[in-house]
Amino acid sequence: MELRHLRYFQAVADELSFTRAATRLRVAQSAVSAQIQDLETELGVLLLERTRRRVRLTAAGQAFNEAAERILRSVQEASRQARRIGQGEYGVLAVGFIGSQSHEWMPRVLKRFRAKYPEVEVTLTEMHPSQQMEALLARTVDVGLVGPIDGKPPPGLYLEAFSEESPVVGLPSDHRFARLTKVSLAQLKDESFIFTSEKKLT
């Protein structure tokens, strides 16, 4: 038994006419008749009573029609769900991010995303860039907001810049550059820096 048998039978059951069912299905009437005969032969019961003047469902046909309707609705829902998942409209989106670089713009981005894709669940995990790279390769996160990295990304990963930020240097109030409105990198070349560790956070 194939879905085609169910669709053809449902059309005849709805229309109670092979001619109208064929028009609705956009096929020849002989094709509809052949599919119904195949279905009845496979089931071993008569589903439709046919006369020159009318077509009507038997008791077995009525019961089969109710079950066929449920099956076809389930297939339609499964198809719709699969399309939505394939188009990114449903499911789970796992995002890795660097907390220090995401506080300003991430809430706005998430609000817009949830408005457009309300049925996508977003999970957020704060991670060091190196952890994000590993998670992306392992497919435990879908998107990583990694910030600047040295060199090229590992094979299999794609990086794209979507935001630019102006770096800020923090200085003691009594530092010789503290009163300047701008400081170049060249001026800082001999200074000591405090950076986030490149090692994994534990």
C-alpha cells in the first residue's frame, strides 16, 4: 500500500464520484479506478459500493477513510515540519560567545532573531575562542562568536566579520598617557599588557 492509494481513495470518498475525484486529482478516471481496485484487492474488502447512479462508502470504507485521513494529516504535518527545520524555522540553535564582547549588541540580535524565528530555541554558552573552535568542529555548537583570532580558521570552519569595535586601552590614572585622548599602538609597544589567557577556561 502506498500513499497514492490513500490519496486516491480519499478523493473518491470525499467526492463520492470517480469522475469528480479524477478531476480533483488531475488524472484520468481509469487511473483512479485502477488504484481503488488495487487497494480493495490488497485489503481483501469492498470499500466502495458502485452503481450506475451513485458511489457510496461501505462500513469498511468508512472506517478506512477515517484512518486514511489521520495518516495523510500526519504525513502533511511531518512534511511541513521537515521543511521548517530544513529552512531553519524550527529546532535548536546552539551559540558560543565571549561574554566580554557580547553584552552590548547580543540582546538586540537575539530579540530580532526570536521575533523572526519564534519556534527556534537558542542556547547560549560563554566560551573562550579556542573552546568555540573545538565545539564548532565537534558540532556541539552551531555558531561561535569568537572575536579576533590569529591566522586562518581551522579547515571546515568559515569566519565572517559582522561587527567592528574600537579597542580601548585601560591605564592607571598616573600613567604618562592617561591624559591623552588617543594612543597609538606604536606608543604602547614598550608597555606591559594584561590579556585574557589563551588557555581554556576551567
